[in-house]
Amino acid sequence: MAVIYKVGEKIWQVDLFEQGVAGRTSSFIVAGKAKVALVETGPTPSVKHILEALEILEIPREKISYVFVTHIHLDHAGGAGNLLTYLPQAVLAVHPRGARHMINPEKLEAAARGIYGERFEPFFEKIVPVPSDRVLETTDGQEFDLGDRNILVLHTLGHARHHQVMIDSLTGGMFSGDAAGVLNSIIYRRQNKTFIYPSTPASEFEPEKMILELRRFLTLGLTKIYYTHFGVVEEPEKVLNYLIYEVEAYEKLGREVLAQKLGIEAVYEALKYRVYLEAAKKGIKLNEEIKESFELDLELNAGGIYHYLTK
């Protein structure tokens, strides 16, 4: 049974149970008077949760006009081709740098297999190509009319060069993908505390560009941020300023480690120490469940920091 949260005016968040983990990755359903949009698909194993949610909410599959993906990393877009086979009227709205990889995902899959190794199959299964006539390449500043609300697309750098965010005109909320970090839902559910940290994976993490985008977000008058990973925050200014501080700290940390001629493992350990320290400052109890919830993100973040500083 799908797990659904109402997070805004006719906006629902669907838990995609990515990697079999509750509260890790989500999709959003945004309903307008004339059209309905989805934001994010998750990987192929998650598609069933979206379809179940549409059925529970009594939204006909034929009413879905747009499937937006913030970027083509597989936890956000790996299931797009599979999902579109069930949505006869929908097109995939994707950054132009990512479009060709949705149409022909061979290189995308090969890159992901290189990162995840034997974990690839259980995490992502099969990546289904998207027919080229069902791919819509977005432009920066493009608006999509759903009837009583518009979705504004902004192209963003720093996390990946094929990243975009979407802003809902009705609620003033931004679907941030990974451009505004990761919201740890386990900490929120278990300890009722908000803890967010940057997402800095290889190979396109660029700290100076990520910071510029975070500063741009501060000028948009946002009321909330809808997090793919995972949940909603209603203090955007506080969160965005903290993330700027943390991205600067991540780069400095990496440079200090590499100045000692140490490798990626040392970057990972230093990053882990920093995240644990920041969590403790916020009164978060670092039990084994919480520490485990950080592991994959910290592994990927360390890889991105290391790649940026050694490329």
C-alpha cells in the first residue's frame, strides 16, 4: 500500500521506498484544475508506489501531463521510462543535458554500475529508455500551466549540470531535488528534529556554483522546500544559509585532508566526523540507526569532494 502525505494545496508526497528504505526518496503529485504533474520518479522498483498513490487519490493516469525529474541520477529518474508506459498522455520534462541519457540510458547505467557495483541490480533493476517523442527538453525560466497553478523550471548548477528545480506558484514551494541538500527523515521521525546536509557526489559537484544557486534561492521568496530526500521544511531562509556555510566547510575540509597527502578514505572519515558533530550540536542523539542513515550519503559526498579537488 502506498504511503502518502499531503504537503501542500493539492500536493502529495509519495514514499518511494528507494533501496527498500522508508523515508529516503519521494515523488510528488501536483494537481491543477486542468492538468496534473509528477515530480521525480525514483528508480524502477519505485514506480509501483506512484501508480498505487494515483489510484488511492483517484487521479486517472490519463490526466498526468508532465513528469518532471530534477536530474537524471537514478534515484530521481531511473524509473522514468518504465513509469511513462503507464501514463499515456504524459511527457518527461527534463534538463536538456539529461534528455539524451533518458532516451538512451546505456552510459547512465554504466556510470551507475561503476559507483554502486553489485548493489546496482537490487537498487535500480532495469532502466527503460524513454521514447524520444515523449521527452520535453526544458528551458531555464520555462513555465508549465496546470490550470490554477504554474510550475516554473529553473536550471541549476553545483550538484549536477543536468539539474533543475521546480517552483509551484500556488504554494510558493520549491521542489529542490538535490540542489538544497538532503533532509534526513529518520532524524525527523524519531527525534522530531530537522537536520539537513549538502549533497555533493561525483562527478559534477562544484562548490562555488552550488553556493551561487543557494544564494539565488534566497532571493525567490520561497515559503517552503519540498525535498525528494525527504520531507518538507518551512524555514527556507534558515536552511539555505546553513547549507552555504556547510558547502564552504566541506571544500575546506577536503583541501585540508588532501594537503596532508591523504586519500578518499580520510576525506570520508573527516566528513563523517563533521556531520556527527553538527548533528550533536543540534541535540540529535547519534544512535546506530542514525549513524547508518548517513552512511551512503557520506560515502557519495566524500567521493564528490575528492573528485572535485583532484580532477
